Amino acid sequence: MDLKEIQNLIKFVANSGVAEVKLEMDDVKITIRTTLEGNVTETTYVQQLPAQATLPQAVVPQQAAPVVTTTEVPVAAENSNLITIKSPIIGTFYRKPSPDKPAFAEIGSTIAKGDVLCVIEAMKLFNEIESEVSGKIVKILVDDMSPVEFDQPLFLVDPS
């Protein structure tokens, strides 16, 4: 495993929202710990070399991981009357029922309680996410075809 692969793994773990990942292969052990915000706090990389090898151990410095910042939307600061619709499951977010169909909801769309807003794929099952409120879509917080976590904000709705 080379340095580039390790850096890609660090980026993936930082974006996934997982708290800790341990990876052990034949000659490599990697532990990556993140904070709740997704920033990598600690990376440990240990390479166990064969007895006849005289190369020094490779260590990835802590600063090798780029700090990944996610845009948290301060709902209360922007407008206290907006309602946040959050993801009920972990999966992949889709705005359309299929690539050739229009999106379920657009910014400015008026929605009613029970309207389908998006689809989240989890374990090869496509789950329709229905609105629990009526109102107008003010902001879509997630890009199409991107992974989402449980309780991650998806939409901002103005109920008035």
C-alpha cells in the first residue's frame, strides 16, 4: 500500500462520517480516527517488514490528511421558521426516480404532506422519502447521487 492509497483512504474515511476505521492486511496496519465533524484527528500507520528487510518503518504524519469541512447550515440563524427534513436512513441520495425522469422536488417547489421528495438507496433497496410537512422547498442541502448519513439534513422547507 503506497502513500497515495493511504491518503485516499483518509479522505474517504473523513467524508464517510465513521468514527474509527482499523485496516489490517498482511504487512500493513492502519487506524484512522475522526471527530463528529468528519475531521481526521489521528492516523496511525504501521508497516511490519520481513525480518531480512532493513528499510525503516514508514509513518504517515498526522498533517498528511487534509481537513475536510462540511457546510453545516445554521437553520436557526438563517430563518427560525424553516423546517429541516432529515435523512431517516444511511444510503445514497437520489433526487430523481431514474436518470431520464425529472427530479422529485426543486428549489421553489410547493410540496404537500406525503409527497415524495427523494429516494435513498440502502443495500440495493430504493426507499422513497416522503415529506412530513407541507410548504415550499427553500434549499436542497445534498447533491444528487451522494452518500448521506442517518439524521443528515436534506431539505429546508418554509411551511408558510
